[in-house]
Amino acid sequence: MATPIGLDRAIAALEKSTPAVDPHRVITAGPELDAAAKVWNGAVTNRPALIVRCETTADVQHAVNAARESGLALSVRGGGHDWAGRAIRAGGLVIDLTRMRQVSVRDNVATVAGGATSADVAEAADRHGLAVATGTVGAVGMLGLSLGGGYGPLSGRFGLAADNLLAADVVLADGRVVRAGHDDGADPELLWALRGGGGNFGVVTSADMALHPLTEVLAGSFAYPWEQAEQVLRGYGELLEKASDALTSVIAFVADPDGNPMITIAPTWSGSPADGPAALSGFAALGSPLTAAVTSKSPLAKLREFDGAFPDGARYAIRTRNIAAFSPDVVSALIEAYDARTSPSAFVNIHHFHGAAAQISSDSSAFGLRRDHFMVELIEIGAPNADPLSVSWPKKAGSILAQHALPGGYPNLLGPDDEHQTADAYGPHTARLLAVKNRLDPDNLFTAIPLPATT
């Protein structure tokens, strides 16, 4: 918990700022602080010293200065979906961007305020017949997702969300506002670092995101009994080896309403509508499906498919691994990992990385892994009185996969005790990424997703 001196100094700094931050937006105690500190993962119970509800870039500057002058730990809350709760530092000062959700669209570019959700951006794009490369859940903060990577159903055609980050306005640790980008006077190396390096360099208060002409996708939904897991997984891997860039898919291990395990597949076709049925036809043939459906919908409707699937306030634990392909050993390890679960509230989501995301120049961003691969997301929802931040299954499942996995892991999902994976997460970009960090934030004021340790 913060010392009263640190808290008093922070409040004093905010009061003397010009213009002063509205004191009604500085939350320091009581039920209002408790409510404002809640994030997506109900297992996170960190209680900060104060929360500053920012509405302008100037507010953010004042909050950064207050944290630096007071010595309070600083964290930044956008969508609040970091599973480990790093948006809320215990005893610290939280910059809350949730009132900064404006999105404007011009010339196939969305200008996105720091607190906008993925759904906010997708809705704005949809009104112009455009789509944004985003993740799979609309409630997730758009910029937090993008800064760490951003796998999604359009990645094969348009790249990761990070690849569509064109420029950004960033408040640095010294309170200055700089432009990350390639325009005159902008910092291109900061833009490079933001494309995958997370919010570790400053507070992104606004960013320009590329949009793409797209009004319709073909979305598949297939389910198979667990008894067919080996057959389906092997066939799935073979099917996607030949997949067009316009086809990106997620395969998941889940429990049905009775607690029985099954496999679900959700492919998305973003190419010519006329070619979609043929592109998706192979999924139904992977086994004897329990259900099989193909539906035409907008990219916005696709994003909303899983609204409510992982509700706010539940207690989550997450781990991640990357695999190169569905080899026989990997298939066996995936089945073993899911069979080791102790609760029906355990899930495996496997995201497809290929096409445009893999073809983009490796030097264009800090994101570390540009070869074709599959990102495995291991999720468990704990009982209300449990502590899923330390539950055993995601860790155990990750250990089972480890010997078959690629080095590193998806930075947006790595936890505070995943040091070995973090060390390899950025591959050949590690030294360059840390150089940007040391130049712009040598005192490590900003600690968002994990970065490798300085060597």
C-alpha cells in the first residue's frame, strides 16, 4: 500500500497542474475506488492509492508527472483485460483511460483514443464499409491489444493489429508528448517498438489504425466429439497448410453444457464471397461433426460472436505457448494437456498465424515471431473462492506443451513468472527493443506486458 506521503505528494502535484485536473476525477478512497479498481479478471484484487480518470492528453501528462514526483508506482488502464492485473498496481497511481473512447474515421484510417475498445473501433469502421484487424473479443482495449500484437480473424489477410498501427501520440515518462511514426519530427523507432513491445514506453493517448474495405465475411462454426480429437487435429493442420491468406481460423477445446469435452472450429473467410463456401468446405470433412454451420456476416458481427463468453468479474488464469504445426507429437501433447484438466471450466484456444501476418517484414515491428505458427491460449476459470492466478492446470498444460513448443510466447498473455518465455519472446529484436526502452524510460516508470531482462 502506498505511503500517505506519496499519496499526498501525488494529489498536490495534480492540484498544482495547469490546468488542474478536476478533483472529482481523482479517486482516492471508499467504494468508488474499489469499483474503479475492478478489472476483467475477478481474481485481481490490487487496490491502488489513487485513480485519475483522464479525459485529455493534458490530464495524462499531469498524472504521469504526479506519479514520477511522488514516487508512486504507475499503471495504465485501457480495456482492463490484462489477465495478470498489471493495469492496477497495488498502492500506485492508475491512469484510467476509459473515458477516452473517441474514434473518428477518415481516408481509411481510424484515429483511436487510448481507452477505446475493439468494438468501438469496429463499429466506427463498419459505418464506413470498412473493417479493422482486431482480436476475437470486442470488449478488449484496442490499443492494448495492438501494442502487444493482436491475433484475430483477419490476421491472415491484413496482418496483426500491431501491423496496422500507423502512428501514435505518446506521453513519455518525463511528461512530454511525442509522435511515434514516420512523419517529419516523429520518432520512427518508437513506432517500431510500439508494434509488439506493449505499453512499456509511455501512455498512448491516441493512435492511427489502418482500416480495410470489407463489409462481409463468411464465418464457420463446427463442433466435434472429443473422441475424434486426434483425427480432427491432424486433419486441421493439413487443411491449414494450404490455406489462402483470406482464411484464418481458431480451434478450441471446450466443455459442452453437460461438461463433456469437445472440439470447436471457427474459421473466417475474408476474401471474395463467391469463393468462401469452397474455402470452408474442408472443415466439415475433418470428422463427424456434431454441428456444422456457415454464415455470412459483417466483420463487426464476427467480432461480437463471443461477447459474454468470458464475462467480467470471473476468476481467470492464463498461460500461452506457440507451436509450429500440428505434428503427431504436438497433437498428442495437446490432447494430453487438455485431458489433464481438473475442471470443466478449462479451455484451449489455438490461433492461426499465417498469410499477411507472416509475410510482413520482420524488421517492421518489435513483434518477435514472424513465421507461420499457432498461438495456444490456455485458460481456466476458477471457483469463486479460489485463486486462479495460481491454479495448476494452465501451468501444467503449458509444461506438457513446452518440449514441443517454439521458444518464447505471446507477450500479451505472458505472466509475471514466465521469465524464461519472456526472455525469448522478442527473438532477434530484444536488444533493439531494450535500447528504445532505455532511451525513453530509463527509470522503468512504465511496466505493461513483460519485457526481457536487461543483459
